[in-house]
Amino acid sequence: MKKLMFILGFVAGCCFVGFSQTTIVQESVGQGATRDEAIKNGLYNAVAQAKGVHVGSGDYEFGFRSATADVNRTGTGKSIEFDAVSVETAGSVLRTDVAGLVKTYEVLEDKKTDDGNYQVKLKVWVLDYAALDNANRIRVAIMPIRTPKATYQFGFLMPGEDIAEQLSQKLTDSLAATNKFMVLDREYDEEFLKEKMVLRADGSIDEKAKLNEVLGCDYVLTGTISDAVLLKNQEKLAATGYDTTEYKGRFVFDYRLIGGPTRHVRTAGTIDLVFETEDVKALFEQWEPDKIDTRQIGDAMIAEAARQAAETIVEDFYPMRVASVDAAGTIIVNQGSKRLTEGLLLDVYAQSGEITDPDTGEILGKTEVKVATIEINKAVAGMAYATVVDGDLTKISKGCICKYTPVEQMQEGRRSNIEKKPDGGVKMPFD
């Protein structure tokens, strides 16, 4: 049976960064062959009642083994720790999922029963810890990104694992910046295991309680970098004698957002970005070719892929909406400066009637009708101010959906001359 740490202990006026602490007062009854064993069982029952316990079906009884500390023999206990808890049933042993920290306890009653065993009634103060982040946030664990190739020609010969680490970090930054998700780490397991070993060996009883507070995810974000290429070509123009520099690049990221408990695919997609020289320049607020090298360009390409992937995921859960419209025509959008900037155009859609899948009965969404295009005039933390530049203001109301105006509408007429190879690569004119 896998050993399960069960920790009970005394904490006086403690405060943990990243956790909120509450105390649950619980009365419980314990029985055992000795008074100490009855108290141990009573404490176990109190923690199980306060924090929850999962065991297999069937009749069972609680049993303890390898207790590392005895119960304080005074009326009020101060600390007790167990390194294993078992549940006996029909000759087999099942694991129990229970862990908790007891601030203190009081023995209300104790007696010896007719069969020679002991029974105690306890009043127990069980500490409960929870992450300080808003519990309503969706928990997403970003898993290590896969790379089919060991190296990529990405401005220079770059290891695939380096590109994957950069993308993972930028995905974390992009999702965390929305304030809509709680992003959980799944990359630095080795480092956290080392920290757990330190806490188990030398940590105080209250520090050890944190070992059981790892959060489970609602969704897992995983993906593969299918292609990453960045080429730079310099040549001298015969007519002018000046050097000219051209860039060609492509970045392809296939991703899936998978439900943690059920493993159903919530959303999946491919970010396929093709870059020409003008696209590369657009990645920077100020293009300074003498100061910007291919490594910086590669970083910017990865950041753009992460931004688009994060944007798609955010839109799936939290589409931008109109928060209010005043009489003067000012429109408030429920997203702020982390997603919107001054001068950005958004298309506004009014929604009506739900659309249902005739086969499954699943609600697919609502009918959307474009009613206007608005321009962001000012973006602050949490919201943005906008005005109508095209369409009917009277048809905009609270709750309307806002979507980014397609780039094609803002840059009409631009066409890519990059050809894709049958194997998924990009044909470069200066290969």
C-alpha cells in the first residue's frame, strides 16, 4: 500500500504567504483498545469530517500503524503526527485520501466500555488551507511542449527544447495576464520534490501541512511545435550599392486544452504563422534593424504564437462583452489594458436564440449578428472605453459580444507570396 502522510499538529498565530487559513471546529468520537488509540481515531475522524475522506466501498474500520508520536496524555493535546493511515476491509487494505492539521483538541468525555475498550468524545480545531487566488478562476496546468525535431533553423540552429521552454513561459505569461485563469506549474516537478524532501526532514509541523495543498487542474494545456523556421537573407543591390535584408519565417503550434478530470478535449487548434519582412517589422513597436538580431525576432514570433493561442482559449471561456453604454455614446468593454490598446478596432455582435445540436441536444451557442464596429479610445486595468466608428449605436447593449476586427479588413489587399511545401515546410525564395 502506498504510504499516505497524515499530519496533525499545533499552530499558534501562523500565517502563510499564498494560503488563507480558517479553523473548523468539529466534535468527534473515537474508540480504541487504549485511551491513546481512541484519541488518535477521534482526531482522524474529526479531520475526515472537516476535510473529507475517500475510501473504497464496503464495511471498514480505521487503523493506524507506525505512529511517530504519542498523544499528549493531558486533557488537551498539543501535537501529534502519523506517517501512515490504513483502512481495513474484508482482508484487504485500501488507501484513504485524508490529510489535515489540527490546531488543538480537547477531550470532552472519556470512558471504558463494557468490552474493555476506550471511547472518547473530542472537540477538535481543524485548520483548513486554501489558495488565496479567486476560487472561481479556471485552473490550467501547462504541460511541457513537445518538439518532433532536436533542432530548428530559427535564426540560428536552435535546440527544440529551448524553443519549447520559451513558448511554455510565454503561454504562462499570456494566460496569467488575463486574470481569468489560475496557471499551475507542471514543469518544475523535480525542484518541488526537493523542496518537499526538505520540509519532510526539517520543516515544522505547520510547514509540513502545506505538502498536501497541491491544487488539481480543471484543464491541461498541451501541444506540439510542428514547425519553426526563421531565415535572414542579405544582399547588395547593384543599382544603389546599398545592402538589403529580407526575412522569411514560419511558426506552427498545435495545441489541445483537455479536461483534467475527464480528459475530454475542450478546444483544439493550430496557430500557423507565416512571416515576411513586413510582418517581422510589425512585431516591434520601433523597427531598428541595426539593434534587432534574429534571436529577438525569434522571441517575438514565439510571443505572437503564445498570444494568439492564449487569446483563442480566453475567448472560448470569456468572450469580451459590452459592460455598459451611456447616453453620450461611450461604450465600456469588460476587458482592460492587458488585452486592449488605444486605436484597436472591435466588431460588436448582438446575440439571440440558442442553437441546439439536433443529434446530441447540446447547446452549440447563440445566433450572432454584427451591429457595429467600435474603436478603443482608452484602456485601463479591467476595462476599456470605446466609441462607434461604423454601425448602429442603438443596437449595442450590455452583454453584446466584442471580437477583434479581422486583420484583412484593416490591411486590405496584402497577399502573402510564401508557398508551403507538401511536407508542411515553407518554400523560401532564397533557399
